[in-house]
Amino acid sequence: MDIDIVSVFPEYFDVLGLSLLGKAQEHGLVRIAAHNLRDWTHDVHHSVDDTPVGGGAGMVMKPEVWGACLDELLGSGTSGNITGDDCADHANTTHVGTATQSASTQSATTESALTQPSTTSLTRHSTLIFPNPSAPLFTQRDATELSHAEHLVFACGRYEGYDARIPEYYRAQGVDVREYSIGDYVLNGGEVAVSVMLEAITRLLPGFMGNPESIVEESYTGGDALLEHRQYTKPAVWRSLAVPDVLLSGDHAKVDRFRRDEALERTARIRPDLISALDCGRLDKADRKTLMTLGWEVSGSHPRRLDR
């Protein structure tokens, strides 16, 4: 998988060279490159924003700078050609995980090319992702879908956000454009959100996890998403708190049932919306009994709380 990240603070993503994600890059499972949006500016101040049309507080990121950047990254990867008034002479790329920077200067663009309209020539299937607190919530299902993508481009907004015409334009060009929120709160920029989405996506790549079985029972995983049961390790008693006896019994069937029941109970208490979304046809007899004990009606297509 190829991943390009565009930010005014590309050094923020140096952390992606650590732990399992760093090893995945070393082993060639994923390539991650962070780019500085200011490398596609033309003025002496390297401006990437301007005042909002119609008035208002703050600044909005300029479409022409993003257009020049995204035309290149979506057209033919990090070394692609750019044409039109949005072109940049040079792009610095931080290859995350290698602690090295490339500063290869592109060949000079001819004067005739500069007079042509800006074009985006898609040479591979790319998905363009904008973090946006006003967008739909990013979910495990989205992470699973995007883990099969060939090329992801993350565009980190700042200030009051990016000009709304940017995603609109690339959708019209046939690009798979996504806008996601990671929660009901506002951050200073998209970098944190991109880091969250990146980790959720890349850890699903084949060969990424040392033990792929560790993903199977995680929260939100599978056709019926539940919160994961609690985990314990040795010693069996710590500061007068004991591990549940059933986990020490050696009876795998009882352990599995205990963990399933706890997942149902935790989900019903913390995220009842996930219980309401379950397919009753996929629940076994023990699941139904547990949910009924917890106050849910399970005779319909989906569970329904009896107190409502």
C-alpha cells in the first residue's frame, strides 16, 4: 500500500516510523511519505490560506495550492508531472520511518506547458481523504474497506479548514474522495485524525500484526460489532483483586461463553446503539438469553430495549 500525507507540519508524522508501523515500512508492506503543502506555493511567504469569502473569523486553506499538490500526488505519485498555473518547482518529501528526506528537484517545466489548463491524469486508483469534524464518523468498517486500497492520500486541513471546492473538484474528476470525522470534537488540524485513521487502517494489512488472531476478537470487529471483553494476565491475584475463576478453569467453552457474555454486557451498558444494530438471526440461544437478562427483546430483526 502507498500512502501520501500532505500537511503544513509534515514532521508531525515522524512518529509513524515507530513500533509495528515502522517495521511494516521496513518490510515493504506499506510506503508512507509526508509532504509539506508549502512546497506547492509560489509567493515569498509560502501562503496556504486566505480570508473567508463572505467574511468571518479565521483563515481558509487556498484551493490553488491544494490543487497543485493533489494533481501531482493523484496523477502519478510523488514524482509525477504537474501542468498548469498550479505547478510547483520543487517538492520536499519526508519518507516516514526511514528518518531521511528527499529533496530531488524536478525537471524544469516548459513555458508552453505552463500555459495549459491544470489537468489530473489518474494513473492508478487512489482514495483521497480529508479529516473534517463536520463529516461522517470514521468507523472500523471504513478502516477495513480502506485497508484494501492501492493508494491513499490524506489531506490535513488547518485553520478554519479547506475550501469546499477542493473535494468537490476531485470527485468530479472521478477520484474516490472521502471526508471523515473521528469524533464529536474539534482539533487544531487534521494531523491527529490522520494518525488515528492510518493506524486503524494499516494494522489490518496482511502480515502487519505478529499474531493476526489478536485482531479477531477486538472491539467493532466482525459482522456483529461488540465491545471487546476485558483482558487479564498473571498473577491470578493482584492487590486483593482476583482474575475471574472461569478464566483459570481450563474449560475453553466456558471461557469463550464468559467472554462473549461480558462483551454483550459491556456493549449494552456503554454502546447500546451497537446492540440495537445486531442481527437477531445471527445470535445463538445463549446470546439471546444473555440479552434478555439485560433487558432486551430479541424476537424481532434487531434487539430492542424493553424500557423503551
